[in-house]
Amino acid sequence: MGTTITGLIVIVVVVFYLVFIYNRLVSLRNEFKNGFAQIDVQLQRRHDLIPNLVESAKAYLSHERNTLTEVMQARNNAVDAQKEAAGDPADGSKIQKLGGAENMLTKALANFYAVAENYPDLKANETIQQLMEELSSTENRVSFARQAYNDTVMTYNTFREQFPNNVISGMFAFKPTAQLELESPEARQVPKVSF
């Protein structure tokens, strides 16, 4: 009878431990999805500001249509990648695609800023200055949100890979996800604008 009670206690403890692991995996997955939602909001703001900036700059940059087209194309690609990633932020390949698209958008914006430096009237335009300031502020917010997201992804992936957590995560299809990373050191820099 003593061994039966001991056996039942062991089984109950193991079951409670497995339930704890499962619940912790669910909690961590929800945390990184919430982190992505915060990035999503900031990226949407960034993507919404860019058409206004390009439209405002068109009058001044009539000889630089290619630069404006590149910015809008990169913006549209980033919007598409954002929508895909928002549909399933647990899919690491979609997060990596989003990172690449955002990297290309940052490069296109940097090129736009470099071209804008050659147009004193553009630099003096109050609307352009305000849009660029808002865009720079949004870049900072994206950076903070991305850091928080990456921290939660790391915590989730680490917990998921540890033993015996990896057994439970495999049984219940808790897949690894990817951090949102920019590909080049230049892209990690917030564009500097000086007027």
C-alpha cells in the first residue's frame, strides 16, 4: 500500500510538472506574439508616413523620380511582408522575410535622405521636416519594440529547447520562431536627418 501511494504521488507530481511546462510554453508563445503586435503597430505607422513624405517631396524632387519610386516599392514590399508576418508571427521564415523587407526600406529611405540633402528648398519645407521627424521617432519606437520582441523570442526558444520541455513542445507542436533582425550594420542605424 505504501508503494502504491508513493507511485501515485510520483505520477501526480510528473503530471503537474508536464502541465506546468505546457502552460509556460503557451505563456511564452503569447508573450512573443504580443511583442510582435507592438512591432506591427509601429511598422504600420512607419508605412503610413512614407507615402505622405514621398508625395510632399515630389514637387521638389522632379529629377529624382527613381529615388521616390524605389522608396515606394520598398515600402509596398515591407507592407506585404508585414501582413504575412502578422498573420502568423510564430512562422520564423515570415519574420525573416519581414526583416529583409524592412532592411530594404531602410536603405531606400537612407538614399532618399541623401538625395534630399541636395535640395535646400526641400530641407526648408516645414511639412517635410515634420514628416521626417515623425518617421525618425517611429524608427526609434520600432527599435525598442523589436528589442522587446527579440528578448521574448529568445526566452521562448530557449525554454522550448530545454529538456524535458523539448519533449512537450514536440508533442504539442510548439515550433521555434525567429528574431526580427536587420541584415546589415548600416540598416541598424536610425537615419540621421539634418536641416
